[in-house]
Amino acid sequence: MSGPERHQIGIRDVRFGSGVKIVEPCNLYGCTIGDGCFIGPFTEIQKDVVVGARTRVQSHSFVCELVSIGEDCFIGHGVMFINDSFASGGPARGRKELWRETKIGSRVSIGSNATIMPVTIVDDVVIGAGSVVTKDISAAGTYAGNPARLLTLRK
């Protein structure tokens, strides 16, 4: 009887800017982390993700493939990014052509335990803790709830 297939957690094939701080353990692979970023423990950032300069990704967050995050953002504890919207009625099961991308602008703050479906979020947005973002956000402001909805526009 053979043993299980094992995958080691760690940091591999990552492009780091200058002054990046990482608290291990974390699982980072094939991604790009900009200058001055902070990555908290128990975080996974998958391949081809781009995290902009001075962005902070707090502990227990999951950033999947097809996500880009702008500069000067805050990603709270336990934030989950989703690239599979179950468009075929169930999980894509590795069929990447069914996955969708997420684009986060600059100066976006996402509260703890929020879930971000495949969407685009413009600059200068605040997402409340525990929110579920299911649709694009095209105006700067504060959003919260499930599904997330506009609370106040930013002036």
C-alpha cells in the first residue's frame, strides 16, 4: 500500500518587491507581491495573483488564482476570494475555463471574513466584515451585507 500524495506548504516561485514582511506559516506560490506588503500567517496566495504595493493581507485569508489586488489595500482576517461561481450548476472541478477573475482597485479595505465572488471593485471602497460581494462595485463607498449593498457613497 503506497502512502498519500504529499504537497508541502511553503513559499515558492514568488516575485517579491522590496520591504515585504511575511509571517509564517503561509502558502505562497507563483504569485507577485509588491513593495512594502505584509502577508499574515496561515494565508494562501495562489499562482498568478498580483498583490499591489503596501497592501496588507491578514491571517487566514485565501487569495485564489485570477485575483489582482491594487495598491494600499487592506484584506482582513479570513477573507475568502472565490474564482468558481458554480456557473455549470456545481463545482468546476479543475475546469479553469469556468473560473472567473476578480479585480480589486487601490485603497480598498475588505473586512474580516468577507467573501468576494468573481467581481470588479473600483478604487476607494470599504467592504464590511462578513459581507458577501456578489456583483461588481463601480462607485467608491462603503458596502456591507449578504449580498453586499451600498451604505454610503464616498465623496
